[in-house]
Amino acid sequence: MTIENKKGWISWFNPFKYGTDRWMFALHRLTGIALGLYLIAHVWETSNILNGQVTWDKIMVDLDYPFGAHYGPFILSLILIVAVYHALNGIRLTIVENGLMLPKPYRPEFPYKAKSLRGLNNLLKIVLGIFMILISAIGVIFIFTGVIV
Amino acid sequence: MRESQIMFLQYLTGILVLVFGSFHFLLISVLSPSPEKILYIYNGANATHVLVGGTLYYTWVKAVYSSLIWGSVFELLLTFLVYHVFNGFRVILSELIPGGRAEKIITYALLVVALVVFIWGSRTVVVSLAGGL
Amino acid sequence: METLVLKGFGEVVKTVTFRVRRYDPEKKEIPKYEEYKVPVQKGMTILDGILYIKEHLDHSLSARYSCRMGICGSCGMIINGKEKLACQTQILELGKDLIKVDPMGNYGIVKDLVPELSKLFNNHQSVKPFIVREEEEPKSEFLQTPDQREKYAMFTDCILCGLCLSACPTSASDELYLGPQALAQSFRYIVDNRDLGFEERLNVVDSKHGVWRCHFSGACSEVCPKGVDPALAIQLLRKVMTTNIFVKYQQKGATRGPERKSALGVS
């Protein structure tokens, strides 16, 4: 009698030993879920603009001051970094998952390093990584200089 | 629809979300109608928030929502986002619980949630444009 | 006690511990790990180590292997957390004193290190891994230039070892997913200029658990022991699928060479 040996969903978030693309997949999925849930919260949050100034002000202050401390800017920065990562990796995936910027079929040679995970794909990762650092830095600086004066 | 068409829209809405989302981020920073282009002021000494003058102050948010251009940007962004997010959830859940009735139930349940989020978000935009509750 | 050594290898360099996941189908217990001390000689592979255990330490250990030279694709295992062919992994190259050997994931286990590969073969079969033509018995050759062959040549190296499905994160949770191996093979036949079976494969490949459930995590290409690069094939297949939305993908079918007859007059 054979038994099941599925790795299960936990291996989505187990990117060790499989290279950078697997790391980016795990982060893309994680950030995607987080941003999706954030959208639902954000739609509820912004709908309070219809409920008058008192409610709006209270929600703005409460969301900025969760768990009894001023975590607002940190949460905003995290959301920004997560969104920037998902967006920029999304650009890369839109390009490579539709077969662009990938090598033509080639002759495998020992030690069989896959070319689809390297070459232009790696260049994209580096360029978008630099963009990610720049945009995140600008955003985080804006959030912190804007909030704490 | 074929899966390839659904996923083509997934990539397309992803790019559109990026374009319209950039406007959204610009709106709360450099394009903000508030006099000081900052979110709000937090006074660390006595732990108080000063919203007046910042982007998140009621008057300025209200001003943004009553403008037709920003209203349409928000509405389009919401449409693309809801498609992208809930199709993404569908993909993840269909990989988690593949096949059979469960997958169909999940798909329709997500469709309902997506419609609720879309209507709830559109309500904010449309009612604000019409002049508030 | 004198340590037993295998013939045909160099001197004993060191002793490593093999931690092997055991499962006995007759006992109905959950799989558990057992440890064996194996003296390592120069040139010994993981498969040699497992055979040493089977010969000298525990005769009940089961593993599937055949050619011992990375051609048959029978001995896929998870070695220290990464999918590898046991016959192509040198123990000394790993540089570890503890070697964890698991059966491949995402398949069933028949016994010990023997995976149940029918899922792999069924998926492979479902994409029609052969040239689809209407004629039953072609009377002449289909012509193909070297350039046309280069388009798919690398994907014909697949040895069906099944390591890619074990490494794939989608296959880990989605048992209906075709898997990198089947998708790469479907691409290999779709771009073959002799083939006419695109429409038949479309329903399998462009389905809810077909090509679009790949998220390009690259794990399949990372572990492939023959450098087939299934991830590249899947992305190129998606290019075909995306263009197919707007412009119908056309397969012309290769032109025919001159009709030939053998000396006996039978074609």
C-alpha cells in the first residue's frame, strides 16, 4: 500500500536551496496575499469619508496608533515596500512569463546551469532591485519626514 | 473564458494597477491639494496627532473625492485591483484545494466577495461625487 | 571489527552517517528515519552508499535504480533537502558528515525510497507526447532543417526522472497540475514542425491546472539533472498561448520528401 508524500502548501514558502527565482516566487505570493487583504481593509477605511469628520479623524488617529504605540509610519512603510516589491517583480514576471527576454532553446552543457534563470532574467532582477531600493527609500523618507516633524 | 484569456487580463490589470497606483501615490504626496504636502503631523512629546494641513485631513480628502478626475482614477484603479486581487486569490486557492466541487464553490464565493468589495468601494466614489450622504 | 570496503573504489576517506527515511507498507507505520554509518571511499556516490547499506547493514532497505550513470532516471531522491539523482551525487563532494536521504516528494511512497511515479507518466501521456498526424502510415519522410530541430532539441533530453515535479511548489499542493515535465514535453511537440496536434493539446495545456499554474519559481530547472530547463519550455509555451489569443497558432506540418521504396518494394 502506497502512502501520500505531498510537500503541501508550506513548501511555497520554503525557498531554500532552489535559487533566487524561488525566493522571489515565495515573496511574490506572500506579498500578494498581504496586499489583497490590505485592499479589503483599505476600501473599508476610505469608505469612512462618507461618515463625517468626527469618524474620519478618529479612524485616522486610531489606525496610526495601534497596539498603544505610534506604529503608523512603520506599517505604512512596510505596506509601501511590499507594494513596490510586488509591482516591480510583477513587471519582471509579465515579461518573462510571456516568454520575452529569455534565451532561445540551447544545447545543455555540463554542469547544466539553466540559462532561463540567468542572463537577461538576472539583469532584470538587478535593475528592478535597484529601482525597488530607490523608490522604497524615497517613500519611507517621505512617510517619516511627513509624519514626525 | 479560457484560462489563457483570464491570465492575460491578470497581467494587463497588473500593469494598469501599477500605472493608476502610481497616480494614487503621487496624490498623497506631491499632487496633494493640502498646503503642506505631508500626511499629518505627529507630536511625539504628548503623543497627539495634528491632522490639519496634512494630506489626510478631512477637507482635503473630501476635495479629492469630489473631483471628477480623481474619482474616475479611483474607480478604474478599484476595478483593476479587484480583478487582479481576486483572480490572484482564485489561483492560489485553486492550487491549495484543486479540482471538484470545492474549487467551483471557492470560485463563486470569491466572485461574491469581489462584487461586495467593488460595490463598497464604488459607493464611496460615486456618493462623494454626487455630493455626500 | 574490520570495516567492509567495496571493490573498485579508492581507500576509505572517512565515515559518514546516512539518515534514511524508511517506510514499510506492511507495517502501516508512519515513515521514520534510521541512521547508518557508512565508510566512504573515493568515488562513492549516494547510490553506492545506499547499496553498501543494503549489502552490509540492513537488507530491507529499498531503492529504485538501474543504470548507475544518470541515463535511466530511476534513482531520484531528496539528498540533504535538494532533489538529485543518487547515482550522480558524490558523497565527498557534498562535504557533509550527515547525509539526509528522503524519497522524492509530491508522489506516493511505495516503500522506503521508492516513489510511485504513475502521476508523472499519466501527465506525460495526457499531453500526447508524440507527433500527431492524420496519416496512419506515412509513405515518405517529413523534411526538417537543422534550425527547426534546434527549436526543440534540448527538451528531448528529458529522462523522466520526475525530480522537477518533486521540486515544483505548485505540484506540492496541486495534484491536478500537469507539472514541468509534461508541459515541457507538450512544448517540444507543439514547436516541432512535423506536428499537427496543437488543437488536441490545447484543451489539456490551457486548462485550469495547466500551463498557467506555473509561477516561474525556477526550481524545476534548478534540479534538472540533464539541463533540460523545463521552466524555459513552459515560458515559451505561454508565449505561444498568449499569442494564440489574438492570432490563431498555425501548424503547417512539414513538407514531404520524395516517396521511397525499399529494395523489396515495401515502403
